[in-house]
Amino acid sequence: MATEPEIDSLYRLSLSEFVAARNELAKRLRQAGDRDAALRVKALVKPSLTAWAVNQLTFEAAEELATLMAAGARLRETHLTAPAEYQQATRARRAAISALLDVADRVLAESGNPPNRGHRQRISLTLETLSSQSGTAEEPTAGRLSRDLEPQGFDAVADLAAALGQLQANRPTTTPPPALRLVPALPVALPVVESEQDAEAESVAAPEGVAEPEGVAEPEETEDVVDDEARRAAELRVAALEKLDEELAEAQRVFAEIEGQETALRSLRSRATHEVAAVERSVQELEIAAEEAERRAKEAQRQAEEAQRLAAEAQQRRDAAREGCDAALESLERVRQEAQASETVLRRAEQETRDARQRLSLLQERRRELVDSGDGA
């Protein structure tokens, strides 16, 4: 994906630059329309100081880190089958962690954070955990850590498995004679030594040249004592071997239980990791939703302020229009009054016109009469 190199670049930055660069990248992705990628980037958590130092090892000591991971893979391959190779892998991992710790010390010092014993312990545990992982997708990745890691029990289980393997390898493959079935060799030798001492004591106590009494069979009694001690030693050896077998069976049972517990713990860790990621995504979505709501609230406030300004202007225009309407009404009333006055004047004029017309008609009539009377004379 195009965002992967950009995410890697975030973890190369100093801790003080991480949050601002993360938010800027999420903003650019959101503006570009890639909402899912923006949410994913926004959910990235700022690393702790020691987790940040381990992340820098992927850039500053890639070869040593690869050696560590290879040693961890070899540990997982050999912890049940090859104790000697397991020990070699353990030493190789220890050497790789030591080399990486030196690089981490330098990185911390250059960043202005002088390393201390606590830093080294947390970094060492994180490196051990990284090398013990099986490489599944849900496991933390070197270079993108946000917190310190802790071993999940693989090393203890592997050590127990190696011990059991060594114990099985050292068990005898053939059944020894009954007289030799002792776990320690000392109980077999002790009766013989004690018999020899008794013989020496008797030889010292008896005068030289004096014959032994008849009827005494000292050599036979000594051999009987040795045989009895050998039988008792053989019985002890058989009992010890049976007890060893029982302890071995119990150790194997405990180992099986530990393996089952480790599997359950890994499952729980996987579910917890998914749940934490889901919660972080939910928190991130809520943060983005809050930012969007805040942006919309600001936009609504701006629109409300604009609407309020327009309403004020409309109110002013309405007031002005009302004043103009009142003035127009006053003017209309004056015009109406003037029209009424004009109408009265017009009616009067019309009346006067009618009266004038009547007088004119009368005058014309009288003129005609005068004219007619003159012509008759």
C-alpha cells in the first residue's frame, strides 16, 4: 500500500515529531478521500522511549536484528529435538541482543536520553520477545512498536523441553544386569570396600603364622555379604530408576500442561490485541467524529452569525420600508385629499360650465329672437 512507507517514516522520526507528523498524514489521507487509511494512521500510538529505541534498530542495526530473529527461529526449531543446537542458538541470541543493546544505548544518547539499567532491561525483554514470536500477522512488528514487550513463556517452556530431551537422551538404551541397576555407582563400591576393610582388620588381628580354626569359612561369608549388598544395591537402583521414570512422566505431564497454558495465553493475547486495536479504532473514529462535529458546529455558528447579520439587515430594510410605506401612505392620503378637493372643484367647474352653457343658450335664444324681430320690422 502507498501509505506503508509513510507509516514507516513516522517511526523513524524523533518522539517529539511523531504526533504532529501522524496527524498531518491522517489529514492528507482524509482530504484525499482515503478515510480508512486516515483512521488507521490516526490510531497509531506514540511509542514509549524504549519502544522507540527498539524501532530505531530496524534502521540502525538491520543486520544484527536479522541475526537475532534467525537465532530465535532456530530456538523454536530445536527446543524439543536438539538440546545441543538449542544451547548454541541461545548463545547466538544472547550475543545478538548484547550487540543490539550497544546500538540502542547510542541511539538513546544521541536523542538526548542517556540510557540507564531500566532502559536496557526493557529493551532486552522486548528483543527476547520479538525473537520468540512465530511471525503471525497479529504479533507486534519490529520497527512499529508503541510499547515494550514481555516474554510470553516460550523461553521457560523451551528450557524445560531441552532438559527433558537431555534426560531422555542420557537414559540407558539396554537393560543392565541386575547387579548394575544402580543410579549412583557409589552404593555398589561401598560394600566391597567395607568387606575389604573387614578382611584387613581380621588379618591384622590374627597372629601371623597362626592357622584359622577349623569349621570357619571366612571367604564364603564375605562373598555372601557382598552378594547381599549387591542385591540391595540392585534393588535400590531399580527403585531409583522407577522413581526417575515417574518423575520423567510427571515432568512430561507438566510440560504438556505448560504447552497448553502457553497456547491459551497466546490465544488470549491475540484476542486482547484485537480488542485493543478495535478499541483504539473506535477511539480514533470518535476523535475524527468529534473533529467533524466541531467543524460542523463552527460552520453552523458561522452560518448562524451570517443569518443573524442578514436578519439584522432585513430588519433594517423592513424598518426603512415601513417608514417609506408610512410616508407613502401619508402622501397617498394627501393625494387622496387633494383629489377629493380637485373633484369638488371639478364638480363646481362642471356646474359652472353647465350654468354657463344654459346662459349661453338663453343668450343665443334671445339673439335669435331679436334677429327675427328686426327682420320683421
